[in-house]
Amino acid sequence: MRIAFVMDDLGVHSNGTFVTARRYARALRAQGHEVRLVGVGAEGDDAFPLPERRIPVVTPVSTRCGFRFGEPDPDALDRALGGVDLVHLFLPFALERAALRWARSHGVAASAAFHLQPENVTYNAGIGAAPPVCGAVYALFRRWLYDGVRRVHCPSEMIAGRLADHGYRARTTVISNGVPAPFVPAGAPAGTFGPDGLVHVVTVGRLAPEKNQETILRAVGLSRHRDRIRLHICGSGPRRRSLERLGSRLPVPPSFEFHDAAGLVALEQASPFYVHASVADIEAISVLEALACGCVPVIGEAPQSAPAAFALTPESLFPARDPRALAERLDWWIEHPDERARMSARYVAEGESMRVSRCCERFAAFAEGAVEEDVALGLAVAGAR
């Protein structure tokens, strides 16, 4: 198949949606498909870079959050989308809406993915979960884009359920974003205590309100083993200074890091535990990556966060905003090394079942189904407004 991935910003390597688009493109190409990347900062094979769209008031805010909007230039879309079998849209903004209109006017099938959780918008706007506002954003996204396609890729059952709750009529298909090949265990599970005598605990995610790293820092401070825990906080974002201030109170100050894939794999292979406390996450592929490396995860449960589904035992779960409960979980795992080693092997197997290559085989079937359905039912469905 010839597939065009259309996404506003394909140049920010810390963006999870960007990472998914690039990984899927590589895996699909390895399986014999042609994949074009269309967006700001697109590079590499079959890349069609677009200019940035500057929006008064909005652009300065989005830039601080590490995101750029793509300019829906008609000539550029003609070059990028000509001859494809499917136009696949990653976000509900002007670029993707223009690409959907192009697809419909040129008799090309179209599908979409749901990667932008409205709660990510409201938390970064400083208003928290804000259910009425989130409901309005879900409705806006549906009118902007998702009413115009018949099939939507969802990375988790949680977000597929939310779309149904908010009146989305397109058929949803749940496929994980997938774990790439480099994330594997080093061999035997890491010991509870490292060569330096410390317990190394990893968390990965943007330093943003909904990721809730504050709870992890407070939990470490409440642990019976706080004098021997080194927390590795991997990511960047606007909350770094406040998190550094909070972390400075710990007996062992946390390390704030940003790694490429190889560095992250090495860190997680050497660390016994991974903690995730996010209160809003469509999938959190970072959890899958960590457990594929042999980390035992301890995952926060929250209504708008999907990764709790990865837990294989109650000891891997805690209420996402409860630092005392998290501290109790960490203490239990530290004090039960045999159980940690046993569960590490089970979590590795779970990660292995969700490799990107396997997920992309399912995505290829999703894409073929989207083309067949659009052709069978007629391509002239309502485009995005």
C-alpha cells in the first residue's frame, strides 16, 4: 500500500505522537509498504516537509509546549498526497482537515488516529481535568475531523471507550503504538540494589501537570528506603524547576535526564523499577518500553489514564495521586526481591507481545480495511469543516 501519514509537527523528537508516526513508518516500510511523512520538520525517506503555520496568540503557547502547527498549502498537499491509497491523519487541526478535504475531492480513502487527549489540553491550560471543558473539546475534535472518516485508530481501549462516550460514530480499532526492537532486557534482571548501593527507579514523560511527577517525588520521600532510592526523571517540559525544588528535599536528589533511545534502554536495563503516575494518558508507551527492558512497573490508576491496564499484579498499581500508597508499593517490591525477579520475566513477555512490528501488521490490516470500506460505501463522506 501507499500511505501518507499527515501530522502537524514531525520534527519534535520528545513528542509521543511524532515517535509513533516515525516508528510505524519504519516498520511498515520494512513490511513492503510505502509511507510518506507529511508535516513540519518531516525528514528522511519519502518526507514532505511543510512550512510552519503561525497563529496569533496560539503559536507562542504551542512553541513553549514544543509543538508547531503545519501550514495546509494546497500545492504541497498535491505533491505529498498524489498517488497514495490512504491518507491517515494524526491530529484534528487545520493541516489534517485540509488533507481530508484533499482526499475526498480526489477520490482517495482516509482514516484517522486519536492521539491528542483533551485532558492534555486542559491540564496544560492550568484547569485540570475540567470535565465540561473536556467534553466540549471532544465534541470540537469530532466536528473538526472525526465525523469525516469511517475508521479511527485508538492506541488503547480506554480512549476508544471515551470516544464512544462522547458520541463518535466512526469505527474504532485498538492497536498499541508498540515497543521498538531495541527495548529488550540485558539478560538477568537487574538487582534491587545497584553497584552503588542504591535502588534506581525510572520515570519517563514530559514534565507537565498531567504527568504528575510530584506524586512520585513525594512517595520517595515517604519510603522506608528513601535514603537509598535514586529517582531518574527522564523528560523535559515546563514543570522542571518546580520538580527540581521538590526533589532537592530528598536524601538522594533525583537526576533529571533526557536520553536518546540507546541511553534510555541502557538505563532501564540497569534499573529494577519503573514508576508512572500520570493522570491523563492515552497509552503511555514509555511503560511498555520499560517493562520490555525488565523493569517491574508501578502504575498509577486514574479514570483518564490507560497504562494501568498493563499491570499484571495488584502490587503494580496505586491510586495515581496518592504518594503514601505509592511509597508502600515501592517498599513492598524492594523488600520482596524474589517476587520482583519473577514478575520481571512476566513483564518482559508482555512487552514482547506488543512489538511495533506486530502492531504494524494489525495497522496494515486496519489501513486495507479503511480503503476497502471507503471504496465500497463511496468516498464522498462528509469532509472536515
